[in-house]
Amino acid sequence: MKWVTRHWNSFSLERKFLLSAFFIVVTSMIILGYSVEKRVRAGLIQGMAETGALYMEGFLAPHIQELNESGTLKEESKAKIQSLLTTTSLGRRVAVINVWDLQGNLLVSSDANKKELKLPDDYVSEVLSVIRSGGVVANFETGAHLMEMNKRNFPKTFFEIYGPLHAYNGNELVAIGEFYEFSGFIKAELDEFRSILWTSILFVTTIMTLLLMHVINKAKAIIKNYQEQLRIDFIRASALAKRNNVLRRIADRARLNAAVMNEEYLASIGIDIHDGPIQLLSLIMLKFPSKINRNRMPPKEFAAIQEIRKEIEPLVHLVISDLRNICSGLVLPEIERLSTTETLNLAVMRHQNQTGTKVTQDLSDLPEQLPRAFRVCAYRVVQEALNNAFKHAGGRNQRVLARQMDDMLEIAISNTGGVSQGFAPTKINHKQIGLRGMKSRIKALRGSLTIERLMDGGTEVRALLPLQK
């Protein structure tokens, strides 16, 4: 069994299919041929038996009519029956004739060696049942009851038939006729039919097998062409996938570089503002006279100058303060050597120092190092979210949570006690520059940003950044 399984598994798919189909076709044809042969054989035998029974009854009926009256046969009738095979044409067709009464007793036989015999009761009942239903009993072999009684052994080329013998008046069954007919003709007919049948089946099976092989070969060729085309498409798809992967990496690097360049550009703007307008305004304040000799100018002019000084000096200080605040937001602290946790801690610490509020932190299981663009983005998100929480909710219950989830970095900033209109999920307007900046930074790194209002009336900003090491 293992040998068959091993060899079967070594076959190709088309060979397995061909062998399976061939087995099914051959098996089906054998079953079909056997069924047809059996049915035709039974029909032919039954037809020949009924014809033979009618033929025999035509010879025997005149000699058994006295059974209907006396129940016995005269010696004269028995002699006529025994001579039928020699004096009529019946002998050319029939080898032996036996007449049995309805109880299975032998009344007369054309075989002079036969003595008084009796058929088994169950066999008589079976035969009578068939005859009374309009049929006849036919066998190709001599009856088993004859063999068991050690009587004459007829060769199998004889055809044994049990048929009815009726009375003239009322068509009443009076006896059972048994005769052994020469079966050469029937056997020749069956042999010829069998030869034609199996030759036809063999021919049809061969044609079907050849057609099946042709179809399988065509299918194999088509499948092979498709496989080759799929192989070519797979190679092309693999090449495109590799090219897309290279382009994706280039795009990722370009986004990272753009984020870094953007921060560097903002830092340069901050430095330019610090070194330019702030320095000029400071110089103006230094050049602005702090003391004026009122004795050298008219009183009205002196009063006007003093009034102008009182109006301009606070405005200049306010402009310098605003410019310094802008510069501090544009110029990031040195984070090149800081880890991810230290970067977020720095953003929280600076917010606490600038606003005097407290921020609860939960920074756990963060990657030690990330690309600078990711750390800058995380810093900016925390910085902007905390500034908005302080501006719109007074910095109440500020909380920063950061953690690593699979291949994502999650940062959540929340507060309670107030709702930030700037963080409401509505259409962005000119007052939402900070929110727009956060979204653009996170989108550049293929991340996502969600803003939700909490049940306690606060707001939560949640950023997800894909980790890239």
C-alpha cells in the first residue's frame, strides 16, 4: 500500500487525472456492459422459453386432456407422448420430455429409464407460482433435483424449461410440462450478442479514452501557457514591488529630510528674528534718550516728547517680548543627543516652567532612539497640545501619555475643566494654525491625529506615529 501511495504521489497532476478518469470510464463501461448483457440474456432466455413452452404444449395438449377428468394417463397416451421425439419434428428441438402432475409426481417421460419420481414440494410450489402468474421457468443447466437423484446427467448445452399444460375446456391448468431443449441456437445468439456488446464497449471506451487524453493534453498546454504567463507576470510584479519599495524608501527619506529641513528653516527664521528685529529694537531703546534737559526746550515741546515716550516705550517692550516668544517657539532646544523619553520630558518641563502649571506624565516602554524628525514631531505635538490646553482650559489636569504599541508610537495629551475651541473637530480657520501645523507634521511622517472631547468636558489629542528605526 505504501509503495502504491508513494508512486501515486510521484505522478504529475495531469497523469493522476488521466488515470483516475480512465479507471472511472473503464469501470463504468464494465458495469454497463455486465448490466446490459444480464438483462438481454434474461430477456432472450425468457422469450425463448415462453416460445418453447407454447411449442411443446401444442404437441402434448392432445394427449393429456384425460387428466382433467380422471387425473391419470392411460398407457396409450403415455406411449404416444414417449414417441413424440421420434415420430414428430419435436425431436429435432427437444431431447427429453417429462410430464408432472400438480403435486410434483412424474406421470410420463420420454426417457424410458425413468421410474416413478417426485419433485420436491418447495420446488413444485415455486414452479406453480411462476406458471400461474403467466410465466415459465427456464434454466441453462439440468435441474438440481435430477442431479441429486442420481439420474441421467444432461450436459450444460441443454436448456431446461417448465411450462403449463392446459385443458381444452376452461383453459384449466392440469399438468406441468418439462422438456430439455437443445440450447445451441440460444447459446450462439448469446455469444454473438456478447461479442458485439463488448466489442462496442471496447470501441466506445477507446474513443472516450483518446478524447479524454486529447482534452487533457489541450488543457495541459493551456495550463502551461497560463503558468508561463503567470510566471512572467510574477517576475514583473516582483520587479515592480522592488521598485516601489525603493521608491517608498526614497519617499520616506524625503519626508524625513523635509521635516528636518522644515525645522532647520524655522530655526533659521527664529535666529534671524532674534539677530535682526529684536536687536534693532533693543538698539532703539538704548538710543532713545532717557533724560531730557527741559531747560533747553520749550515747555510744550518737552511735554509732548514725554507723552510720546510714555506711549512708545511700552509698545517697544511688548514687541520685543512677542518676538522673543516667537523665537523660543521656532528654535528648538538641542535634542540631537536626547532619547525619545528625554525629548518628551524636555517639552513637558519647558511648558511647566513657562506656564507655572503641573503636567502628569506617563512615559513607559518607549524606544530609546528614533530618527530626529520623529523626535522633533513628538516634541512639537506635546508642545502645541499643552499650549492649547493652557490657553483654553487654564492647564487643569494636564496629562501626557506616551507608549509603544507594536510598530506604532502613541502620544496622548489631555486636560479637563474646559473645552478648547481651537481643538474642536470643525473646519480649520485662520485661528487654528497650531493644529494645522501638527497635522501637517504628523501626515508627513505617515501618522494620524485624532481629537476627541472627553466625558468630563476636557479634550484629548492622540497622535500615532509609525516607528522607523
